[in-house]
Amino acid sequence: MMAGDFNDPRNPYQSPFFGPETAPKRSIRETVRGKVLAPAIFLLVVSLLGMAFSIFNCVFAMIADPPAIDPNLPEFLREMQLNTVGPVAAVAQGLFVALNTVIMVGAIQMMRFRWWPWALAASILAMINFGTCCCVLGLPAGIWSLIVLFSQDVRTAFKSPFA
């Protein structure tokens, strides 16, 4: 060892090298987490709003009295008013509770990088969830999450082993 040889690995006084070769490598999931988290949270919020409204509508349909119907209204409006309460309306709203549950589970799986098909289904269902007018928010949430889910780095993160 020469007196000025500071690059010798046997030199105990050598400063450690912090170059790109020794920097800790981030996993693919850590790299794309910021890209996935925002649309997943948006999907989760949309599903929770839809679930809250659907539960309210389900309970309302079971306990409310039929509305007083104006006989001067067109026939289709009178039918719509009659169908807002009763067992059929309660079952329909119960189905929307189930649909919002699927969207919620898909959003959580998207945040956890698990079950890519479930996250994909949740994104599509959010766009067509018309039960409580949550499709107004569900459409942009679903489109955004689909764009993110179909990007190559995110698909690789879903396929990578648990990090």
C-alpha cells in the first residue's frame, strides 16, 4: 500500500463511498407509490360517499310512506315517485351498497398493490355507478385510476413480490 493510496479497500481510514452503485435501491413499489396512492384514495372516497348515500336510500325506502303523487304529472314521473319507496327500491339500493363495497375493496387493494384485476374492476364500476349520482365523481376517479393501472411500471409493481 502506497502512502497516498486512498482508494485501497484495506485502508481503515478511507471515507465510505456514497455513489450511485452503493445507494440503497428503492423497490418498484416505493417508486410508483405516489403515482398510485392519489387515484386509489379518490376511488375510496367515491365508494364511501356512494355507500353512505345508498345505505341512507335503502333505509329510507324501507321506512318511508309512499309520497303523495300529483295527478297532473306525466305518467313516467308518477311511476318514478312510486318506485322510490318499497321493497324493490330497498333491494336496488342494497345492490348499490354491494357495488360500492366492491369499489372500496378494489381501492384498498390498489393502495396495497394486490389483486390488479380487482382494482381494475373497481375502477370500471366507479365509472358506471349511477345509483346515487356518484358517477359524477366516479367517472374522473375511474378514468384516472385506469390510466395509472395500465401504466407499465404500475403493472410491474403489482406483479413484484411483496416489498
